[in-house]
Amino acid sequence: MDIIAKRLGMDPIKLRQKNFMHDGDIDPTGEEYSYIKTDETLRKALDDSGYEKPKAKNVGRGIALVQWTPAGGTGTVAISLDEKGIATISSAMADQGAGTYTVLSEIVAEELKIPLSQVKAQQLDTQTGVKDTGVGGSRATRVYGTAGYQAALKAVDAIKQAAASQMGVAADQITLAKGAALHPRMERRLTYGEIVKANGAPIAVDATFNDTKKIHAASMCVQVAEVEVDPETGRVDLRKFTSTHNTGTVLNPLMHQGQIEGASMTGIGYTLMEEVVISDGKVATTHFGEYKIPTIKDVPVFKGSVTEAPHGAGPYDSMPIGETGNIPTAAAIANAVEDACGVRIKSLPITAEKIYEALHGGK
């Protein structure tokens, strides 16, 4: 978009703002966007990054943004409560490293009113698990989290029903707290372990989420890159990187921020150094000595911020975060490079060699 703005003689920020969608707008597919905070997220990113402050020679700043709406899918989560009061979550979901089983465990612990130490997770294999659509598209929490939430509500009802039967009262008179069922008026208390023992079998429930519709409430991400380019060598120094997000309820702040930082560094890696070389139809990059990836020394001054709003399609009105942090990264850095030295690199990675050639080619 910065290229278009340059050709039109417009400020790139103002060009973006003229084309922003807002709450209630209709997208090209005819769907209405119920929630999309473009202007607010952009303004915060500009403020957080110091985008509009004066900058030195050979220093450039670039901006890029993405709106992300979650995909749907099918997923099943089961919960079993045993005689020790331990809740075991089981699912065929393959946690790819984002910590989705941790989020599932937190949801179950929250609804069953038990500490996280009393929740275990079991990943099922293809023989025992129920077929699902898998993890991908930043939808794991929406699909499996919602299934886990619905299963947890079923478990709560089953615990109350069992406790009520053992106490001889109505289920709606039972409350749950600290791993036990309580009848306040009768001053009676049964732990989950006691309830299961008296029941003669574990309390077992499951729930399946099955909704393939795309939700038109968008997670927003605006990223700003600040680079310095050496015009004599083409070397790029990523000095500062800002990733600003507007999203739904944050379920786990530590993992949420980890997703932002990890995704941003993934984007920085494939923008500035990662490359698979193909020669005569064969992969010529054979080891990590040739395929460079970022290390801790490549992490720039980083600022990430999140504005929460309860508008998501996931449990507790959560929204996706997994991929928003790496989609606009390359564009932000490419825009910053052009701002710094006046050349546009249109292929990744953006290397010193490409910049040097663009600056000095033919000389």
C-alpha cells in the first residue's frame, strides 16, 4: 500500500484510513463485519512506535496491518472426574506448541472450581480419538476451547445432579466451590472424590463443537518497523519493532504475549534471513548452517500491546492471536527499508545483497 500511496502522492497512513472497514461495513463477499477496530488500533500503534517522530538519515519506518477473522471446524473434548477429584481432559487435538491444552485445563478448572493442579490432559491417538478438523488457522481455542467449555458445563451439571441425589435435595440447590459440592442451608459438603466414590463410577462427559462458519469479528494487528540501512553495503539493522493488537478476552496473558512475540520473530526471520534455495527443482539448502534463523541477538527493541474487548467467538468472548503477529511483518519491514533508502525489495528475504544491487546496480 505504501507503493500506491507514493504513486498517488499521498501519505500512506491517510491512504489506509480512506480504505479502512469499520463496524457494520460489508466486505467484498457480502458479509457484515460486526466488530473491527481499525482506526483505534492504528492510532495506538503510531503512538507506541513513535512513528511520527523525526528520524535520522538512513533510518526508515514502515507500517502494515492485518484483520483476522477465525475459521471454524469440528473438535471433541471429553472430561472424566475420578475418585481423587482429578479431572482428566482428553481430546484428539494435537497441540502444536501454542499451549492449547493449558487453556483447556484453565477453562475446566474455572468451571469446575478446582485448582489447576487437579486437572490433567490426555492427547488421544487416531484409534481412540474422535475425528476432527485439526489445529490450524488460529482456530484451536475457538473450536477445542468451546468444546472444552461445553464439556465443563456438562460436568458441572453431572456433579450437581450426583451430589443432589446423595444429599436428597434438588440439583439447583447445590453450589460448587474448591472441589466440592455444597448445600449452604443444610451445611453439607461433599468433595468431588466422595461424590464419585458414592456414584460408583467416574463422572464422564464430552462435547463436540461443530461450526465451520467464519466469524466476522476481527482481531486487528498493526505493526511498525524501524530500520537503519547502510547505503554503502545494503546492510539492514532492525532497530525497533512494534506489534499492536486489538483482540477479545485474553485467557492466558503470558501465553498470549508469547504468541505475539514468537509470531513477530517468525515474521522477522523469514523477512530478513530465512531462505530455501531451489536448484534444478531440488532443495539446495541442506542444513541450518545455510538456512539462517533468528537467535536472541536478532531480537530488536520490541514493544507489544493488546487492547481487550469481549467480542470474540471463542470461550469467554476470546479471539484468535496465533497468526496475526506474523502476517504484516514482512510488509512493515519492506516499507521501512524503502523509507530508509528509497528502494523497494519485492522478494524475501530482504538481504544486504538485494538492497546493494538495487542501490548500486549498473554502476
